[in-house]
Amino acid sequence: DAGVIQSPRHEVTEMGQEVTLRCKPISGHNSLFWYRQTMMRGLELLIYFNNNVPIDDSGMPEDRFSAKMPNASFSTLKIQPSEPRDSAVYFCASSFAATGELFFGEGSRLTVL
Amino acid sequence: QKEVEQNSGPLSVPEGAIASLNCTYSDRGSQSFFWYRQYSGKSPELIMSIYSNGDKEDGRFTAQLNKASQYVSLLIRDSQPSDSATYLCAVNMDSNYQLIWGAGTKLIIKP
């Protein structure tokens, strides 16, 4: 069975550009999480979806960030406009019933110049 | 402020020895505890979960939970160079989904 699939794996962009990160969770998992990881701040939860509905977006840093989950097999995280401080690795993770046993994708490494 | 504390390391252990990783948490009401392993440049991978006091063993890994003292530990027996990674402790404190993450302990197994 395929794991969580994220794309792109690497993204280099210039400040002010729009960035869209994509995630396909494991089939049958009803909980999806977007995390951001940096050396300084570690793993930070950005947003949590349950059954495609955003439950907690309190971790989204500001209005430049938005996330959608139009169906059970696809989610996007968008940053518009991007800034250098957004540079980080963005992970998507899914789980069954939000038990805390998360399956992470390989991550999208974002560099904003 | 709900916190999970880990020694950042690096913790250096000779090959074949027991590696002991520790984690303390602030919320006495915490219910679920997890250890994730993260290799450099890779994503976190769940290796152990523990929900009740005592020990839980899985192969070379043993998780230990002491709720009274608010700590959880991970023991790795017969340490191998392939165990070299950062180990993240995560605690579910008061919701079904919000994990509080430690900063991780970097473990180095020396051949």
C-alpha cells in the first residue's frame, strides 16, 4: 500500500511568488495534518482536517497561508505571497481516527529566496 | 504552557550497547505517548506508542512510561549504526489530535 504522497519534493522560489504543496493521504485514513519543521522551531502543526473538514487551523501563521481538502484523497497547502521566513520542510501526515499514530509523507522542502 | 522536554544530545553510544532516551512532559493528564525516529533529511516514522504505565517491548525497542513522574523513555538494545537518528517524543495531552512534540534527541551509534 502506498504511503502518504507529497509533491513537489523540493521547491525553490522567489519572494512574493505563490507556492502550492500537494498531499495524497493513505487510503482509508480520515485525519490529515500539515506540519512545518525548522531547526529553530521543530515540528509545528499548521492545520488538521477530519473527514475533509478543517478542524483546527490555529497553527496557520497568517493569512498568507491557506489549506484545502476537496476530497478524501487530496489536500493542498498554499502560500501567497511567499516570504523567505517560510523556508522550511512541510510535512503532510495522515492517520486513522487521529490517534496520534501518524504516517508522514516524505516532505516538501521549500526555499524562498 | 504545555511542554515536552528532551535532551537535544547528541547522545553517543557504542555499537551493541543499550541506548536510553528520555522525555518529560508537563501535563499530568496526558494519555498517549509516542516515539518517532527521524533520519537526517527524512520524515518522522512512528516506532513505538505507549498508553499505560509500565514497559512495552517491540523487538530491540522498549518504551517505558511512568505517569506519576511524568516521564517516558525509549531503550534500544544491541544498538546498531542504523539506529543513528533523531528520536522525537510526542505526547497527546488533552485532545484526540493535538500532539505536543519534543525537540528531539540526536543519537549516534559508534561502530
